[in-house]
Amino acid sequence: MSKLDCPDCGRGIAMHELETKTVAQTSGFQTNYRCPFCRSDFDDVAQLM
């Protein structure tokens, strides 16, 4: 199972542990992700992998 590192606390997070929030916008959908450990928000998980 692959993990990504939180950009703030550096802990390894499995994809199923990420908290997500998706919002509908006029241009489509925007998904934000949150670290379950430090509660830091980030936008793009692809660059963390």
C-alpha cells in the first residue's frame, strides 16, 4: 500500500486515511484533502506521491 507524506507534519498517510472535501464549482469540482493527524489542508495529492 502506498503512502504519501503530509507536507506539514511529514507523517505517512495511506490514501484511505485522507479526509476529503469536494465542492461543486462552475468550472467543475474541487477536492481538498486533510491530514488526519495534524489537520493540515492541501489541494494536490499527486505531487506528494
